[in-house]
Amino acid sequence: MKSPVSFFTVLLYLLLFGVISCKKKETTVTPTPVTPTKSSAKDLKTFAFNTLTPAVTATIDATAKTVKAEVPTGTDLTKLVPTLTVSEKATVSPATGVVQDFSKAVTYTVTAEDASTQVYTVTIVVSTPIVNTGLLKMTQKATVSGADIGSYLANDGALLANNGKIYLLAYSKTNSGSTLDRLYQYDPATDNWVKKSDIALNRRNRIELAFTHNGKSYVGVGFSGDAKNTISECDFTKEPAVFTTLGVLGNASSVAQYSYDAGKLYYYSTNGGWGVLNLDKNELASFKIDTYPGNARLGSNSDKGLFMRACNGKLLFLGTADKDSKALTSFELTEFDYAGKKWTSKASSPLAKEVPVAVFVIGKKLYAQGYSETFIYDSDTDKWATVKSPSQFVNPAYLNVSDGKSIYYFSVNGVGFYQLSPN
């Protein structure tokens, strides 16, 4: 008789054999290697000139792909060393820390890890020279060419500020003389002059007054041999500019002084007396003022010894204390309230024998520019201050205009064009 243990032993061996057989049939799966994605980042992160004193950091326009910076006056643009940073894993050419000539635009190419590229255009300019004189800051601007910016322009041309632009009505030189036919537009935002179409004036015309009211510009044009001064509205948006006559300014053939304020043009002519033009009502009425401003000199020499400027709602007259003597002694300041027709003497002027070469208003202050000093009157406090005039102030032309914040003017003979503003 056979033992039952033997049967179970055989059965156990059979089960073990089955298990071992199943394990031998299993296969090993090897994972497929994953190739990492290369970066496409190619941004120019920073651009600076750290070797300059002080260091200058450029402005990067990520949308326009431009880089712009302004370096201090006197910097040599041909030997600048920029420091750049770019996206991680990207490279740049030319490389950071390499000397470059930035006297013209330079392109920098940033290459990403995946070999894609992005080009940036770098433009560097030198700061315009600025002269600080305590209360004044003067900046030299681009000048204009092609106009006779000399004695003709200083006496008979015009500067007008309108809608953020400066307009110059000027003479051109011809074989027969100088002709008042040029119009130029200056953009303070870009410091750039553009010549517009010639205007329809001729050699015998002269511009004796120019002002802006409610976004419109006006000129008073005299004509040689004529005893009248015609007021015209100027439309500089058209090509060529259009001049629309409004009327005749009294019997004023020679306007010695004028000033615009709050919709009214106040003028004094050597042959027509005092007058006012109400632009809101298009009035051409004139009136005579019988009371002179203190002892301020009026008459044939008023253009040399009297300055009339609208300031802080009043008319200020700066004139010589001795109206009859040709020898200048001192100046006095008188205020005229044209609403109440009342004269008031103001603070004693620090001006002595020196006749101001230009008198203008910025805000509530009157600036009387001398050859060596500039005298500033504050109409709120009724006080004067004196500062040294910048060297560029020497002998400037009388042609100037205010945009409400600054004064723009040409120096003598059109050598330079400047912006003068309070610090």
C-alpha cells in the first residue's frame, strides 16, 4: 500500500514548478528616455552704463524692442561700455562689457537656448546742456535753418505757442532783400523743427504783435507805408497756413508795446494811443488812458524804456523813472488794474541804468532779463529777487514766446534757440 504523503509531495512539486515557470515568462520593460525642451526665452533684461558717474540705466521697451538712454553732457558716445543681462540660458551679441560706438543706433541680438533670436535697437543721446542760475534753468534746444534770424526777425518776425507746438514766422533771404514768407513748426517733445509751406506774405509786411487765445493764434501785420495794423487769425493746421482778417487795430501803424491777458489784447502805438481788443466779442474798440503809469516814459522812446506785461490779472509797467531825460537813472514798477482803471506803485525795482533786453512773464512772476543779471518780480508777494544771468543770455534777440510754463527764445542773430524755465 502506497503512502498518501507521496501524493501530496508530488502535488507540491508540481505547484512549485508552475510558479517558477510563470516567473520565467515575465519581461522587463525599459522606459523611453525623454529629451528636455530647450528654452525659447530671449529677453533683454537690463542695459546700463555702470562705468559712468553717476551710472545710467537705459529704458527697455519690451514691445517695440528698443533701448533708450540719456547720458551726461560731455560723454564720449564712441567709447561706451554697456552692461547687459538677458534671459537665463540665452546669449547676447555684441557681448556685455564690450566697448561700443553709440554715436549712431546699435543693434543687439539675443539668442535663446533653442537658437531663436530677438533683435533690440539701442539709441543713446547726450543730455542737452543746462545752466542753473538759482531760480532759472536754461536749456539749449535745436535751432532752425533757412530763416533770416537776425535783426529782421527780431523786429518783425514772430514766435507763437499753440497746442503744444511753437511756430516761427520768419524771413527768407532773396536777391532783392528779405521776404516774410517762411513758417516753421517746433515740437518741444522731440526737439525738432519742421518747415511748413510758405505763407502768403511779402517783403513789405511786418508782424508787430503775435498771441494765442483759446487755442487759436493771431498776428497783427503792418504794411510799409500804411497807417493801419491788420489783425488776422492763423490756422497752422492747413497747408499752406491760412490767415483770416478780423479787422484793423485802430489807427495803430506802429505797435510799441502789447500784452495779451484773459481774452483781451492791450496795446500802445506811437501814433494811435492806447487800445484794447476783446477777442471773445471780436471787438475792435479803442480807448484812451489819460493817466500815465507814474513817471514811466511813454512816447517815441517807449519801446526802449517801457515794458508792459499782463501778469496775475493786472498790467505791469516797468519803465524809466525819468521820462524826459535820455540818461537812464532807474526803473520803477507800476500796476494797472484795467477793470477798475486804477494805478498802483509797486515794490522799488533793483534795476538801475541797465535797460532789460527782454521782459517776460511765467506764471505770476515777471522776469526782466539784463546782460549780467536777471531781476524777478513776484506779483503775489510784491518782492524782487536778483540772480546771475546765464552766459547764453548775453545779447539775446527780443523774439520770445511763453507756453505758460517756459519761455522759448532765439539768441542774437539766431545763433541759438533756448528754453528758460523756473527751477
